[in-house]
Amino acid sequence: SAVISQKPSRDICQRGTSLTIQCQVDSQVTMMFWYRQQPGQSLTLIATANQGSEATYESGFVIDKFPISRPNLTFSTLTVSNMSPEDSSIYLCSVEDQGVYTFGSGTRLTVV
Amino acid sequence: AQSVTQPDIHITVSEGASLELRCNYSYGATPYLFWYVQSPGQGLQLLLKYFSGDTLVQGIKGFEAEFKRSQSSFNLRKPSVHWSDAAEYFCAVVLGHTGGFKTIFGAGTRLFVKA
């Protein structure tokens, strides 16, 4: 299965700033996904990012807050913009490869 | 609406005892079914998956799961739990979705293992 490198692994950020999270895959994949896992909760899909097209956002998530780039088939970024303490979560990228979903190790974000 | 239910928020078992984590889904057809494990501070690791065929699937770390269509369930089992199994376990289903597929996760079950 695909191997995902996600960074940073954690960060502490000031409110009002932005953080960009990177996700690098060791193979070419069509679909990449970004999830949020709020403290003590399950994973919630933020958006699906396909190369060459705009990301598709789930209900409750908007591009202005979570802009996503997908410049090629092995890389994607998620930016958390104008952060507030409510954005403190773990953010994970995921890829689908032959029906199996593999996850990065996550980025633990704390907004102070 | 499609949903995944893990009725147990947390479970405590003794080391060496058997384990069963429950998962029920709500979907009109048979979805793809997965179990993931998340250790503290880590990402998710795939334990096993069910697409079709034999309803009893074997995974890594000695885990298995059984798909029961009549009960819309996909319960995870392990005959003898080890202390290193303490983690959060997520059941997930993959459904057809506009533009592709999407994964829906259960709320998770935290497993505590006591000596």
C-alpha cells in the first residue's frame, strides 16, 4: 500500500495565522482526502482533492477556510486559515489505492 | 442517511482475554468495510477490510472481523488481547459518492487493557 509522509507532525500556532500541512505520497494516486479529528472524536472528511480539478468540500467546510492544493499525483497541501482555538485538531491526509485507504500520521495542531 | 455506529465508547479487558468490538452500519447496499487502529499520537493503521466473498476476514496483529449482512454488522474480534492492543479502534465504511467514494467513520471505541 502507499506510504504517506505528512508534515509538520505538530505545531502550536497563534490565532489569526495560517498553517499549511503537506502530504507526500510515494506513488501516484488519483484521490487524496483531508480529514479533521477533533479532540476525542472520530474523523470528519474535509474535502476530496483530485489532481487537476478543484477540491470538493464536505458540508460545513469551505475553500476560504481550508484551501487545498493538488499540483500533481503525489502531493497535496491543506491550509488552515485565520485560525482560532476551535481549529485545534489532528489533521490527516489519506489516499485511496486499489480500494484501500491509507492515512498519514497526522498533524496535531494547537491554536493558542 | 448512511451512518456507522460503534455502540461502545470504551471497553476494558484483561490481558489475555478475548475481545469483540461492535460495529453496525446503515446503508442500502453492502459497502466496503474497514477497521482501523489509532495509537495515541499516531495516524490510522488499517487492520482489515471486507469487500466481498468470505464473510470472515483476517487482519494484522491477530484480528479478525465477521460481516453479517442480516445484522448490518462488522464486528472486530481477537481471541487473546495483548497490552499493546490498547488504542482507539475505528470502524469505517466506504460508499459511492458524487465524484468517487467517501469514507464514513464510526465514533471509535477506546480499548483499555489491564494486567
